[in-house]
Amino acid sequence: MKPNWKRRRVSLLIAAVGVLGTLNAAASGDEVVMRDGKVYIGEIISETRRSVIIDTEVHGIKTRLTLDRRQVKSVTEGETVSDPAPTTGRPSIGIPSISSAKEAADTEEKVLKRDGYNLVLEVPLRGTFGQDIYPLGIANSLEWAKEHEVTDVVFRINSGGGEVWCSMDMVEIMKEYRGDFKMHMLIESAISASIWPAFNCDTITMAPGSDFGGAVGYTRNATGSAEVDLKMNSIMSAKLETAADANGHSGYLVRAMILSEAAVYAYRQGGEWVFSDTTEGIPSNYEVVDGPDTVLTLTAKQAIKYGIVDAMEDGRTLEEFCEVQGIEKWDNAGDIGHEFVERDVEKCAELREDIGAVIRSFYTDLDWLGDAKYINQAGSALQGMRKSLGKYKRLMDKAENYHMPSILDSFEDAIDVAYWSDEIESRLAYMRRFNKLGP
């Protein structure tokens, strides 16, 4: 059963450690570097948009500190370095995984954004949403983009789709940065769930030979077979239509890409193509973009013909993209977007596996509870369920910190936390009373 827990947006910044000067002895633990140069090493308890809570030592005394997120320069989990030299006042661009003091010093001298120039950051979206692509890498890339005054973020997408929850959470992150910079989608292939971030961008550009659309959602039935979820598709379509219209894209196209019964017709008006979902009241020389019995998938040639997207002749270089979009004076922010996305996949995939393992353990104990013949067997099963439920809650908190609050949508047997928290305690209390009343 699906849990009825409150989902909240928590922004997790896993930023670069700007190493200044020489590095001294390595220390094991999490590390928080403050903007004033102070360093705290210990165990991070929680992170939110407003604070970082860490168990650490101050003057040899163990203590728990709540640090103002605005004053935090970087957060690093696991193996860290201690005793950085005081800051020099020179600009730091915060690129992760700096392996030496010399590299850090060289990095500091680099100026990313020249006066009067745009700064362009490319962020890759390659593979399957929810497996090869996770929201955390996008969140960290966009946070970095805002901090370093990036003017244009280019998502280069080549995806056959994946899980809708991942696309939805990604779109929520994109909304947080609306207005901080322009967001562009460069499509090499965007099928199924991958159309969500595309329609939430300011511009859409297609490379030669690319395709775009085909976003019908499926769920598993009782036999494990996939079947079209009409209700879910209708809800998704309505949400994405609104987002597309707000970003200057046609909502009619969205409907046709998700709903098989939706159609799109195009006709010329004032030298431009205009779209309609019906033939009533439009000129007789209209063209059928997509009929009422198919799901729309646009080729680059079609999309360019109807002015739906911008066109690239080559599609491989950022230089050509900037030329197409009229970005004349610009600097490349480098591979930081690639580094964030690639680095964060492993930790998100590990979290997903941990959640699945805890769910399986919980329901295994539930089966044992149903088969229990003796009170001690039932008690052992309930204790196991309670332990799994505690792990499950902690993993859900971690999922929110990783910008994955909707990940439970990918688990058909997600645990109803509110129900089982009360049920387990109630059954354990009954068993304790039974034991007291027994012979």
C-alpha cells in the first residue's frame, strides 16, 4: 500500500571542496567547510535548505552543531581532508574531486565568466530515467550553475524514457531555478518519460535524426503484465500541458504524445504554423500532424517543418548550439555538469537498492507473522517488522535529501508507514498483556 506521508522539497547541495593552500593529514568522516574557513569533521546527521547538523568535536568536546546553510561553502561525505589553510580571498570555482593542492591552486586562478560574456553549462541526460539518470545530479548541477552565475544551462538528452517519478522530481528541481538562467533542451532522442524536462525548458532544439514523443504511461497488472494506465496518463497530460504552455510550447503536442485518442492538426496563419486538436473551424488545407488513433512521436524533420523546435545541422557541438540560439559571446563552464551527474548516479542507485531490500525484508517478516503458530514466533516477526520500518523511515528522509521524494512510486509494495507503525505497536502491546495474563 502507498504511504500517506507528507512529501516536502529539501534542497541538498553536495558542492565542491575549494582547497586553498596545502592539505594536511587525512581524516575519516564527513566534512563541512564554512565560508569563513572553519572546518568541521564528524558525522552529518541531516541536511536541509536552511541548515546542516553535524556531530563533531569542538576543543576536544563532542557536540552537535546546527550550521546555517548560507554560511556553508561545501559538504563532503566519507573520506575528507582536514586543516585547510586560511582562504586567500581569491575566487574559487569549486570543482569536485580535486586531487592535490597544486590542482586546487591552479583552479582558483581560473575565471569562469568574463564581463559581458554568457556562461554556458552542459548537463547530460543519457540513458534510462530512474536507472542511469537521477534528480540529484541535476539538482547539484543547477545549484552550481546559480552560484557561478551561469546564464544558460543546456541539457543534452539521449534517452528512451524510464520512470515517470524521476522525470517529475527533476521538473520540480528545474522549477526552483526558473528565472536564474535560461534552460535549453538539446534532443538527440527524447522518448517516453524524458519529454517532461524537455517541455519545461525555455527552448527545444533537435539534432539530425533525433526523435521526440511517445510518452504513454504503463502500470503492472495483477499478472505482472504492463497495461496502459488511462487515468494516470490523463493526469500527467494535464500537468505537462500547463507547463508546456507556460514555456511557450504547444499543449496540443503534449496531449498527442501521451494520449492515443488525442489528435493534432496544423495550418498556416500569418506565415506561421498554428495547431489545433480538432478540424472544426480551421482552414480546409490543414495537415494532420497526428491522428486520433496513434501516439505522437516527432522526427526532427517534422518538428522543424512545423516550427516546433530549433534545428541543428550537426548536433554534436556546443558551439553550433550557441550559434543556433544566438548566444554570440560565451564561455564554456566545462565538464562540471557531467561530473555531478555521473558521480551521483551510484549513490542514488545504492539508495534505491537499499529501499527495495528493506521492503522485501519487511514483507518477509509479515509472511512469517501470518504463519506463526506460537507467540514467540509472532513476537520475533513483529520485532523484525519494526526494525525494517525504522530503516525505511530513515531511507525516506535520505531520499528527500537526494531530491527523490517520489521514488516510492516505483515500488508497487511500498510500506504504509502510518498504518504499520500503529499496527505493530498495538500487536506488541497485546502480546505483552497476554504474557502477563498467561499461566
